[in-house]
Amino acid sequence: MIFPKTSLNLSGERFGVRYRIVAGDENEARARAHGICLEQTVEVPDELLADDDIRAEVVGRIEDLRAVSAGRFEVEISYAVETSAFELTQLLNVVFGNTAMQPGIRVLHLDLPDGLLRRFPGPRFGQDGIRDLLDVHDRSLLCTALKPVGLSASDLADLAYQIALGGIDIIKEDHGFNDQPFAPFRERVERCAEAIARANRQSGYRCLYAPHVTAPADQVSKRAHEAKSLGASALMIAPGLAGWDAVRMLAADDDLALPILSHPAWLGTFVLDPDQGVSHEVIFGQLPRLAGADATIFVNYGGRFTFSQDDCAGIVAGAARPMGDYPTIFPIPSGGMDLSRLPEMYEFYGRDGVFLIAGGLYAHGPDLLQSSREFRRAVEKLSHQ
Amino acid sequence: MIFPKTSLNLSGERFGVRYRIVAGDENEARARAHGICLEQTVEVPDELLADDDIRAEVVGRIEDLRAVSAGRFEVEISYAVETSAFELTQLLNVVFGNTAMQPGIRVLHLDLPDGLLRRFPGPRFGQDGIRDLLDVHDRSLLCTALKPVGLSASDLADLAYQIALGGIDIIKEDHGFNDQPFAPFRERVERCAEAIARANRQSGYRCLYAPHVTAPADQVSKRAHEAKSLGASALMIAPGLAGWDAVRMLAADDDLALPILSHPAWLGTFVLDPDQGVSHEVIFGQLPRLAGADATIFVNYGGRFTFSQDDCAGIVAGAARPMGDYPTIFPIPSGGMDLSRLPEMYEFYGRDGVFLIAGGLYAHGPDLLQSSREFRRAVEKLSHQ
């Protein structure tokens, strides 16, 4: 059968997705690209469609296709903005829903028009907003993580106090912290927030505290509000676990209005195989920013993970390239860093990086307060040399 | 520094994760496995831990490690159930949170003790419950999808009417259907539910209708309830987009109490590279079931995707192997199937498969009602031969 002929009254506005496709030659690449155009929209063979607006407007459109290296082609496909239903979950669905099951196709870049970007709140703070909260405008920022899972709330609060007093700008929780019996969420957040506030009063610093609020679907918002009411000054959430739109929900919440750190847990598989999945730029740059995160945590090159310098440069690009009127967000490289890496990190990320050293800070010496002060002095020195 | 020595009062109950690790020799495999034990829990180097319960109980424990082929090792690692906080998001976090960023490590299988499984609702219906709703106990089930995106609600309702009258058991919506202007959610669900109910009254069948309720994080539950109030008799959701716990939330909702179909959108990347990510069995079998889905949609071998027979057998195993007192759920192979594939599908999946033919049903002939009847007769014949 042929589907009923349909007239639509679409805006004509389209968004673009750049894919890299593995194919033997340009004909095969074009056939695979055409397959994406159908798969991501109507999901029926071409010949079942009437000669109508569905075929002309709803089906994805190949805007550009070119060979980039042996057996690799880049194709730009555009989709009517209306297919996204102006919802983040559905936008991602159009970008890569079923095509994620096809080998040899990678999402490289999203090109979203201003009209579509305005349907989402975007980052509330971004780099400038976080700098304003900290009142730090002239140097790279410092971040560390509360560790380890298993410690009591009061032991964690003791660590948080020393770190904050030592001059670290942002204390995030390990992403393994949730509502475990070792250190239940409410008690932990209350004690740590109190300890950091006490340190801030003594030091004059404005250390931010970001509890981890990834939670069951019906409790994310509640836990974020609890965190705020208990004294949290930022939030951390893992979109790979909670879903991307949970980040958007928190970012859109005017009663929260706290900076959001996006954590990479459960997202790694998307980037590891360069011929499949989704690029570092999109997963750790564009998507967190689109979802409204103000900073994106990822693993730095040369640590205990295997991201390359190019991968990390892609993430910085996704965090910083023009994207409607969304602010630039902070890249937070981490994962096996220590103080000896700071000069190199500074050279690569510059003043607009947040350097997350966690295990390496605890391991740096016997006195956490002194180690934190040393971390702070090192970053100040690099930023002002 | 060394972290404070900690006494915990853990239950001793542990859950297991089987990983496959790429390594040159057993020593390297053991080192990588030990890395997982730390990364997925305390996320600090061993030497910073006191000789305490955190080291003995919280850090993952290598229970078994053996070579399975050249350069490939399987390791069973156990974790204290308390690390999961008895929340699905955090359980997944412990299974693969940061390790997903390490190349050459794949999650093969989850081994969850009854005590942990009982913390989640599990599938409310499973295979038996869906068969009871349909009053069909002696044959494989039939499923198709409403298509394509772009059609109006009333055109879709016309298609749904013919399909239901033709004897298809389950009509799901394409996962591209959301709340687009072409066919807004409320209007679409109301019209399609009405059309299917009308067909059921005429035919005496009990065709189920599963609208797609993947939605923004704060609207999933609302949309599911709307769907039910408008006449939906099942629900479809894509955990890759909405988050796994959104499925759990719907499954736990006694006021909904509808069968849930899990859709694979955005999950494909996890399975494509056999040395990384997560196995087919876990992603399309164990996780949907753990989250409470009653049926799991995936792409069949030999269609327009590239899953192998072994991959599909793994999914069936994940849907059917003993898992506490959770019921067996239905595998729903799909993705480029047509009626000519039915004998082979029947041979492979047997009576306890749900055969999803969508594009192939529309393409089968000019009359959708006749094509649906033919699909029904073919499955009845296979099941009773």
C-alpha cells in the first residue's frame, strides 16, 4: 500500500547532523546516508510514501556528502525541526535513535538553529556565571572530588572542610555517592555543606559544593531541591544514568538556579570506537550544553583513561563554539591527574579550564589542607606567569 | 594521606558482574580487573585506603578470572549490594559507570541476588500476563507499528483500525512518534485507541495498543497516565532516551498497571563492538527486565541491521533465564522483517516470540486489512503445525 497523501504546514526550519559513514565508495555512502534519512524519520521504504510533504519535508535530506579519507565519508543530513517535537529526548531520537544500531556510522556534530535552541533553557550560568559566583576572573579554576564511597558523612565533611579551606573552587562528590547507608544523602549533604560554609567564612573564599543528585526518575528533582535546601551551591548529575532530559529539567528549574556539572558515567561506550557511536565533541560538549549543564566533566588525555589530545580538543570545541546565544561552558578534565600535570593542563586548556585533581590530591601528601593550598598556589602561579 | 579507618556493618550480600577483558596475558588481565574493582567503587588508588571495611567490603572483589580465547579473559567481580543504594541508576553506575570509558572491557552478564531484585518491581505482566490480557496461549504473538511520522491522527487511526481488525495482537507506535504538530499526542492516542477498541468489538480480538511515552523527564509519568486515560492498553518507552529508571517508574506505578514494551532507540552503540560496551543479553534482555519491561524490542538477525543469530539468542536468554522470581518477558525481534521470514523466525524464537513486522506489512500488498489477516493466518499455521 501507499500511505495517504499528506499536506503539512511546516516552518521550513531544519536542523543538521553531521555523520561519518564507513563505505566502500561514494555510491554506497550515498545509499547508507539515504537509509539514515528514512530510518531516523518515517522508518518505511521510500516506495511506500506518497509524493507529498512527508517525502519532501519529513524525511531527512542529504545536504552534503564528501569523502574524507579512504573508506570514510562525511554527510550532512537536515531534518525538519518539527520532527523533534521540541523535546530533548525526541531530538536525540531523530539524531541517532535506530541508526545507533547500524555499524560504521558516527554522529560527529550537531548544527541546531537558534529557533530550536531557544526551545531549551540552555546553561543558566556557563563559564561567566560560575566565575561570578566564585568571584574569580583571572585564573583557571580548581576542582576536586569527595572520596571514597564507604566513608561516613562526618569523615567526608572533615575532608571537605580542609579542601575548602585550602582554596579549591569547586568540590564535587564522587559519582559513586548516592543514598547509601554509609553516608545517607541528607546527612552527607547537610554536614558537607556546613563544613564548606564554615571554611568559606574563615577563608573568605566562595568554594562551591556540588552533591551528586543522579537518582530514580521520580526523585531527581526532589533530591536536587533537598540538596539546595541543605546548603548545596551546585549540583552534579550523570546524564548517561539519569537521562539527558533530567539535566534539562534541573537547568530549567528557576527555584533551583544552581550551576550544574555533567558527569560522564555510563557514556564512555559512545565515543570509544571512532567509526561508531557519537563524537567526543557531541557527547561531552554539545549535549551537556544543550541540556543546560554549566560544566562538563570528562577524562583528560594521558591519565588512567585513553582519550587523546584531539578527543579533548573536540570536547573543548563543543563547550565553546558558538551555539545560539548559549554561554560557553567549562571543560573539566579529570581522571588520574596529579599536581605534576598542571603546567601541561594549563598549556592545553588555558585559563578557561577547570582542573579536577582528586585521587592525585589525596595522594599528594599527608596533610590534605596543605596539598589543597599547594594545588591552589600552583594554579595561581600558572595563571599569572 | 590515608583515608580514615572505617567500620561498616554490611549485610555481606553481593551482586556479580561478568566482564570480558582484552589483555595480553593473565597478569595484565588481573591488573585490569583490579582496576575495575577500584574504579567502580572507591575510585582512589589502593594505597590510600586504610586496612578496613572499605578495602575489604566496598571495593569490588575478583571472584573468578580465566582466559576464554587469545587475548580475552572473563572475570567475575562482586560488589556489596549496599553500593547500589538499591536504586537502578546507581546499580548501573556500579556495574559500568566510569569503566565504560576504558577500551577493551565489556559487560557480559549480571548476577543479581534475590534480595536485590526484590528492591525493584520487576515486570508486572511478563509473557504470561500479556497472554492473559490477549487470551492467546497457544501461538506466537503478532505485532506491528503505526507509521509513518507525518501522518495525521485520523489517518493513523484508520490504519490502526484495519490492523486490529486483521488480527494483530499488539500495535505499537513508531518510536519517532512523540508530541509533534502532525499528530499531537493526545489527539493521536485518543483516535487510535478508539479505532482499535471499535475493531476489537467487531472482531472479538483483544488487540493491545502501545503508544510511545518517551517524553521530557518531568512528563513521562504524566504522558503515560494520559495515554491510559485516553484508552491505551500498553505503553512503549525507550530507556536509551528516557533513562532506564523511567521504565522502572512506570512499572512500579499501580495506577498505571499496563504492559510495557522497551524500545532499543539510542542503545545500539553499546553492543556493536564485541570488545567493548555491554552485551546484547544485558542491554536488550536483562536490563529491560530488571527495569520492569514486559517485552523487549530489538532488531532481528538478517534484516536491515547486523545483529547475529548469537546476539539474538543472547537477548532471548536475558529475557528468559531465571532472575529471582521475575517473570520471563517477551523478545520482540523486528527491523526489516516481512512475512516470508516468518517460518525462520518461528523456528528460531518458537511460540514464545512476538513477531514484529511493520514496513514489511505495509509493503505486503495494497490492502492493509488483508495483509494483516494473512500475517495472522501465517502465524497461526506455524504455531499449530
